[in-house]
Amino acid sequence: MIVGKIIKIEDIEGADKLYKLEVDLGKELGKRILVAGIKEHYKKDELKNKRCIVLANLQPKVMKGIESKGMILAAVNEDESKIRLIIPEKDIELGSRIR
């Protein structure tokens, strides 16, 4: 798990719940494309430049024809009516490891 920053957000045609995100994971890992089911809970302008925690060592998975190379971590309530991204409390360098 590492700290990343969402730098680009795009809608995915035919997907009501998914965004295509470009996330900067720092110098070592660079930028990656992730697909995240957070569209019902976040507007694009709320996500732009937001730091987040990314599970970066997953096998890539294709969703809606897009290869997702990681997963953004979020807290979800029991009925999934609320999703909140897990973010660093204070500013820290991109690519910082979570321990």
C-alpha cells in the first residue's frame, strides 16, 4: 500500500458507478490507471489532486475494457450507501509506503 495522488478522472461509457482514474504513485512506480466504483459518492472536482491510499501490488484486472492496475482503499458502511476514501492525515510524499 502506498500514497498516490489522483491526477485525472474520466467517465467510462456505459458505467454508472465507475471512474477511470490516473493516479501518480511517485518516482518509483510512476502513473497508473485504476478503475474505481466511487462515481455515486464523489464528483470529479472532489477527486482532482486528492491524495489516497492505493493497493499497488495486485494483478491487473480488466473492467469495462480498461486495465486497472491497483485499487484505491475506501471505508464502506454496511449497506454501501456511504463510501469514503482513506487518505493520509497530513501531506506526505507520493509513493510513501503504508506500514
